[in-house]
Amino acid sequence: MHYHRRKSWAIRESLATEESLFMNRRQLMAGAGALAGAGLIGGAAQALPAEARFSPAVRRAGGFPHATTPVTPESINSTYNNFYEFGSSKSISREAQALNSDPWTLTIDGDVEQPLTLDIDALMNRMPMQERVYRHRCVEAWSMVVPWIGFPLKDLVALAAPLSKARYVRFETFFDTDTAPEQKASWYPWPYSEGITISEATNDLAMIVVGAYGKVLHKQFGAPLRLHLPWKYGFKSIKSISKITFTSRKPKGFWETLNGREYGFWANVNPEVDHPRWTQATEKPLGQDDRVPTQLYNGYGAQVAGMYAGMEGDRSTWF
Ligand code: MTE
């Protein structure tokens, strides 16, 4: 029952949005209807049958500290995306439908007891599903608030059983120029990759996302599984992950490889450290007219600042 205890970042139950009940990924993808199950509300997630793991009971397990910030309408951010595999404009939602996200396997390798390849449905059946309404702040200074569904990355780290020499986790997106022709562009360091430390990966807030807005993840959001690290600039939240590697060497991600002066390893949100080409002091929430002040660690300092104690003066931790 550990995921029923309210975390410091959780919203009050009365503020949680109730959306449709839903079934497991494969059934949803086959177009099955909603699960008739008002009786499940308030039930223990572990007691639910596997096909009902995305129930409202599950969705109450997570939340968001800034309850007054409205959730970004799905219609807006599902048509305004960064997914360079399908183009460098924001309007790639149609192109992204070419992504073949079923079947999907995730390989876990590197410094682990035993390398693993898991089918995504098998993986989801082993993980505690939660809904978390998180803020997302892109390095380009736009932001959104999304009710994600997924599971704590730390549970996946536990499943992977990394060796003590592993200090970092590297994530990699698929590589398939047939479905993502932009991956033929040789000036980009494909496949997209990102890296974080083990302590970041095991922080309470780090989440592997498999759904949003009560549904299986849209392809343009990075189906079937993506990372979400709400205290970091959005480029760290890699989409459509196919491989996770535990390593003793600090990984260099897609954007850092492309331009290390503008996009670094840490990329923690800080309104006081500008991007070399624009201010980071404010941001434009998608769907709103006015810019709002950006918050240190995107508002999640209470949960994450401790990981960076003593590093605050290091400018590189902020981009
Ligand atoms: N992951 C992959 N594989 N490819 C990308 O181009 N863009 C990143 C991140 N993850 C990106 C990615 C950036 S810059 C941002 S801001 C977010 O995805 C955008 O997520 P969204 O489209 O769901 O808003």
C-alpha cells in the first residue's frame, strides 16, 4: 500500500480530475470501451485485476503541488510537440502516427546483474501505476501541465538490479528511418539519448510515463514509454525509450552532443540562469496569453534540491 501514502508533491483528492476509467494498453489500442467499475474508486491498486490498473484508485496515488495551475488542454499540447524524429517543427503529430509502438520491447543492459529485454505489457504488469499531474518546462521557455500516468523510475531501477559501479542511467530512443525519416538527417546524433545520475533516477519524482489524460500515451507524446523529470528542462524527458543502460561513465545526450554550450548534462530549471540566446526568467504556458515567472527547479525544489547540495554555484547544473 506504499503508493497510497500522500507524498509531499501530491494534490488533495478533491482536486484530482476524474476522467474515464480505462483498461490495459492492448485492450485500449484494440478500441475496447471503458471499464464499468465505479466500485473500483477508492480501492487498493494492488487488488485490481491487471486490466484495471489505470483506474481512478491508481490515479489518486499521484499528484502535483501547484494545484491552482490548470491542466493544459489535451487538444493544445497534443498538437504542439518536440519530437525531432518526425520533424523539427512543433506540428509533427500527424507524422508521429507512423511510429510503430505495438509491439514494443525495452532492453536493460550495461552494469546490471542480468541484462533484460521486456515486453512493455509485461513490464507494466509488474509496475505500480499512478497518475501524477506534473509541470513541464521546455528549455525554449514554453510550459504545460499534464496528468501523466506511469510508474516511478526507481521501481524500474530496482527491477534492473544495477551493480554498485553503475553511477548513471542512459536512455535511448528507437532508431528506424522507415517510420521516422528525419533520422536520416546525418547532422543529428541519432538515436536520441539522454542520461541522468542514479540518485536522480531513484528520486521520488522521476517517472516513466505510459499514458496521459486518462489514455494510453499518444504517439506524439513519445509512446509507448517516455521519461518525465519535472524539475529539469523538457529535453531530458526522452520519448519512445527502447533501451536503458546502467553505466559508470557520464552519458552525453542528444542536445549536449549537438551543442554543449547551450544544453548540458544537468539541465535543472533555474529562472536566474539564462540560455545564451534567451531569458529563462519567464515562460509561456501553452493555451494562456500571458507569460508567468519560471520557478527554481520548476517548483520542485523541496523534493530535489538536496541532490545538488554544494553544487549550486556550478553554472553547468542549470542548463
Ligand atoms: N525525445 C525524443 N526522442 N525526441 C525529441 O525530439 N524532445 C524533447 C523531449 N523528448 C524529444 C524527446 C523536448 S526538447 C521536449 S520539450 C519534450 O520531449 C517535449 O515533449 P512533448 O512533445 O510531449 O511536449
